[in-house]
Amino acid sequence: MIQLHTTAASWIGVTDGSGRSLVARLVEPGETIDLEGTAPFRIRIGNASGTQMSFRGQPMELAAYTRDNVARFELK
């Protein structure tokens, strides 16, 4: 459902709709994470410029959710 790929070290936190933490850690450069859970998802990405994300197979542009290189948003 959610795929994250980092090109630089990035802190990534994702919580699903049931409140379960799917990931909350520093992700190393070149690492890819696949996540499944219950929507809505609350997402926080530190170093958004070093992270690529897709949701349900569609690439997402993080710039619209990013302030000071930290992206914060919810996906339904």
C-alpha cells in the first residue's frame, strides 16, 4: 500500500488508523520499506528531499506537505 525509498538517511514515522506504529526509525540511504495497514495513515518524514514515496502504486510528490524538509500529512 505504501512504499518508501530513501536516497539519503531519513527519519520516517508512519501510524495507521488503528493507532499501530508501522515504522518509526532512521532509514538508511538506499533502503526500501513496504508498509500495509488500515487507513488513514499519519506520516512524518524527516529529510523529505531524500525520500521517494508511492501510495497504492502511484508516486507521490512530497513537496506540497513539506516545511523545513519535514513532510507531515495524512493519507486516506
